[in-house]
Amino acid sequence: MTYPRPSCTPDRLFDILPSEPLLMMGAGPVPLPAEVARANGIVINHVGSTMARVLQQVKDMGLQVFQAPDARVLGVAGPGSAAMEMAICNIVSPGDRVLHVGTGYFSDRMAEMARRSGAVVDQLVFDPSLPQPAQPVVQALEDGDYDAVLMVHGETSSTIVNHHVQAICQKARSLGCLSIVDAVCTLSTMNLAMADWAIDAVITGGQKGLSSIPGVSLLAFSEQAWQRIERRDNPPSQWCLDARLADRFWNQGQYHYTAPVSGILALHEALRLVCEETLPARFQRHRLCSTSLQNGIEAMGMALHVPGPWRLNSVVGVCVPDADTGDRIRQRMSSTHRVEVSGSFGAPIIRIGQMGEQCREAHLFRTLHALGESARHCGMAVSLPRGMAELENGLSLGSPAESVTC
Ligand SMILES: *Cc1c(COP(=O)(O)O)cnc(C)c1O
């Protein structure tokens, strides 16, 4: 038996990667703090006393960050979407009635997962570029006898924030309907109080608000959600995502599957940095950085996609004349300025992330400069000096008032 020979000698990884790293200012993944990167380079035994201590701290810090002292925190080897699927496939059983608050690409993903779990999904679809009202959702909950309601806190795709998560989830709780909230880009970047808001499952990813690596994610279940999970008589068909099996690892020191050790160590450091900074200071840093950047972009002469109060600070959508111009601007930002931002899911916008390490002053100046210079290069009329001055002004004035309190 002969085996085919490789037709070429592969390049070394470090010959493929850019010699000067790109500044990651898109909708995720985001830059890693040094401690997180270091932790990610370590492997330890996936069970045993060292790991037990790490896990205990990850869970304890998770409770703080989810703002839910009585929640059950679990992790999953997988992207934010795996945490999403884990929440949905454990809470939703075949035949359940599920209400879906449709605000864009990621909320549609949640609805699709609920359908695959055998639920009957009613969709309330809102224009992704307009603020969605709470009233139709509350009304639908009252009329519908739902088992679960699905929503996204910050829709990264359309750069819109849902300010009604609290109102919707509290209403759902009063009706015995469990709420599942996607906080992949908002957890630790803006206020989301799982216990006070009566949310039953919150999901997040590593590589966005938490500034950890992609591929290891965290989720939290309320007491009510856990009771429903324990009462199920049919386990979810996804063995890896079965929350009761994951609970063995996360709460009983047993083996489920080999945990993503390095990623959990990275997550430990990411959470520790969040707790060290404290949530209020972190929210304030994100608000100040993002609003200063937004004002700088507008002062430069570019428009923002979403009106002020509904604008998602965690990911900012900047209007461009058409998709092709957007692509050329991004290409130049990347090749000339070494700044990477994201394209869109439809509307002609460029998306700039403001999550975790992205909210640092030096990154903001470099990104705004790259955006302005590249937009000008691609034929847009922009004033770089005005934009940069406005950014500087915003950052040095500090403390913008929170535009919407919730
Ligand atoms: C990025 C993102 C997801 C998906 O996360 P993956 O890690 O890509 O699976 C889900 N919801 C929101 C709001 C996101 O921003």
C-alpha cells in the first residue's frame, strides 16, 4: 500500500500570519489581554484538585458577572452558538410553544435552534433597523401560553439594543414562561442583571464582551430553568450539550468530555479582569469609549446606522454608500492601517466592535484614523481632523450620562 506524498512542503504558521498583528476591531474576536493569552498557552489535567479550584472560581466570578447569585453556571466547549444551543435544547422540549422576538440574524438563529428541538415557534419579527417596542411582545406572552421566549439583548448584526429585556422577562416569569437571552456581545459591556430582570437562561461567548478566546463559552440557568431541565423525561438529543451531563463536570468533579482546559484557564483570567475592574467601572468605560467613538465618526461626516437611544454601544454600525465601497474601505483599513473591522449582514454598514479590550483609548484613535483615511481614499467626503478632535474631546470630558436607564 502506498500513500500519496504531500505535493508541497507546508509554510510555517508564522510565515502565514501577518508580521505585524492586525488590531481586531470588528464584531469579534477581540484582542486578548496578556494574562488571558498566557493562560491560553497552558494545559493542565482536566480533572483533579487544581482544575476543581479553577472551576470553582470561574463559577463564582460567573455569578457576579451574570449578576445572579443563585444561578447555575456551566461552560461549554464551543462558540457562543453552542451555548445558545445548549440553553435552548435543554429548556425546550418537543411540542413546546416558543415565542421568538425577531430582531435580526442572531435572534433568527435562536428560533431555528428551537425549531430543531421540536418546538412550535411563533415569530414576532421587527424591522431590524428600527427600535422594537415591548408592548406587542408582552401582549403575545399574555395571549399565547408559551413555554419559552427567546431574545437577543444586543443584536450584533443590526447594531441595535433591546431595552425591553427586563420588561419582557419579568412578564414571562409571571406567566411561568422561561426566558432565554443572548448576551454574547453585551455581558460585561453593559448592564444585564439576570436575577433582577428574571431571566432564566443567559448565554455568552468567549471572544466578545469577555475578551477571552473563541471556542469556550459560558451560560447560566435560573433555579426555575434548572427545575424544568431536571423534570424533563426525554434528554436532549445533543449528548455533548446535555446540561445535566455538563453539570457532572461543572458541579460534581466528574468527567463528561475532556474539557477545553486552556480555554477555561483563559476564561478564568478574563473573568478575573472583569471582577477586578468591577462591573460599574467596566460599563462606564464601554459607554465612554463607544459614545466618544460614535461622536467622532459623526463629526467626521459619516452617519451611524441606528438612532441614538437604540444604538448598541458594543458594536457600532457606520453607514457607507454601498456594499462595494464598504468592502474597499475595510480592505484599506486592513492592508494599510492594520486595523480589522467587520462588514455587514445586509445593510451597507461597517461594524466596529466596542467590547472589552477594544475599548482602550489608543485603539480608538488608531481605528478612527484608519476609518477616516480609508473612507476618504475611497471617495467619501470626510474631515479627519474634526473626527479626531471630537474623539479626543469626548474621552477627555468623560462620563456621558446614560441615555436610557434600564
Ligand atoms: C457573535 C454572536 C453570536 C454567535 O457567537 P459565535 O461564537 O459566533 O457562535 C450570537 N449572538 C450574538 C449577539 C453575537 O454577537
